[in-house]
Amino acid sequence: MKNPVFTGAGVAIITPMYEDGSINFDELGRIVEDQIARGTDAIVICGTTGECSTMTDEEQLAAIKYTVDLVNHRVPVIAGAGSNDTDHGCALAAKSAACGADALLLVTPYYNKTSQAGLVAHFTAMAEAGGIPVILYNVPSRTGLNIAPETAKELSKHPLINGIKEASGNIGQVAKIAALCGDELNIYSGNDDQVVPLLSLGGKGVISVVSNVKPELVHNCCKAWFDGDTAKARELQLEILPLCDALFCEVNPIPVKYAMNVLGWEAGECRLPLVEPSDAHKEQIEQALQAADLIKE
């Protein structure tokens, strides 16, 4: 049995930026502190939502180190360190671990992709380079590559491969991973609209985009489940859905960054090629924030 890196709701946190596109570390710090105060169970820094794909390695490592130092072991800090170049990924994994991250979030190779055997070789090399627990990240809608359940089982045999963020949206696949891997691979939902379904299959929590705007909601959903109050967990899962729909009306993190600005955070804009949401989607996001009692009409 592998102890989970965290249980509950981990936030896939945004990276706030100044007008010139540089990282606003002061605002990042304020957001992190607010997240912890409102119940977030883990901070996932430099993931998809954090715009890692348009950050240099130096920026990424600076954001990881800043967050690790600020959090100071109050909650786990999980560093996005994925790459579609295994040598580069190994170097980034080692440097992220040296920054003090508690675990690494490693996405499958994208664009060039690989075979299932290649996934085993890629993730094994990166896990050993990092030397700290690894959460695999399966998001085939973005990468064009799916981690098959049988591959997850093979990877779960490695002592450092601790969990999987499952964002395929395929509940049947998640059930098969749970059946094959048992307690050797901790499952986290990668979709805010499937928190309770994955918890019901033995999942340990969620890596959440919605938590950026309402962390207590997602935390309480997970807590209700673990406390045995399945009716409350279901109620809160359904409450998450309108926010989830709004925050994914365009490609993530465009909507959530706009939402954070509306809520008064200095989130800034996304880096190109991501642009502002359309006016219609801005209205949808604002209406969802109003319905969630986050802003007044």
C-alpha cells in the first residue's frame, strides 16, 4: 500500500502575471495563502492551469521554489514537471525535487507521443531522476495519448510512482485502473465534474481547477465523502457543475484566469497563444460566479 501524497482537493493553481507577462510572485503568494486558509489540501504548481507550457524552465523552477518556501510544509506542494523529451523531463524532475517539492505531476509525452512500452520507460526514467513520489497525468484530450489501465498497473509496481491524475473522462477506464492497481496507485480525478464518481471507485481526491475560485466547495465535497456523508458529497458535486461548465467554456486556463480577475485577484492575462475569452463567455463566467455567491449582481 502506498500512502497518498494528499487526500481531498488539491488546487491546480493559476500563475498570476504582470502586464509584461512576467510572473507576479507577490500575487501568487497571496493566492496560495488564501487557498490554504480556505481549506485546500494541496497546491499543484506549474500544471496546465499554471501555464507551464509557455514558461521557461527557469521560470517554472522559480515558481516551484517560491511556493515550496512559502507553504513551508503546511500542505503538500506538487510540481508540474512533465515533458515530451525524456532527457529534458529527467533534468526538470531532478531540479523540481531539489526545490523541495513533495511530489511531481508528470504528463504523458504529447505531440511526438510514444507506445505504451515507451510510457513505462519514460515515466520510470523521470521518477528515478526526481527521486520523490510521482503522480502520473493522463489527459488524452490534450496529449493525444492515453495511459492504458494495464500500463498503469505496470507503472504502479515502481515504488516512486504513487498516483495518477485521471482526466480521460472515461469512468470505465478508471474503474479498471482501480481494479488492476488496488492500493498501489492512488487515483485523483482530473475533472471537477467527476469528483464523487472517482471517489466512489476508491479515489483519494481531485486536482481541481474550480478550487481556484471556490476552494472550500471542492474541499468540502471531498470531506463529506470521506466522512461518510455521501448525500452531502453528491449535493456539493452538483453545486460544482455550473462553475465547472463556466471555467471550461474555453480552453483552460483562459476562463479561470478571467474569473480570478473578476474576483479581484491580479491574475493578469494568459500568455499567447491563449487570449481573452469571448464576450459571451465572459458573461457566462460572471453569471456562474454570481450564482456561486462569489460576486454580487
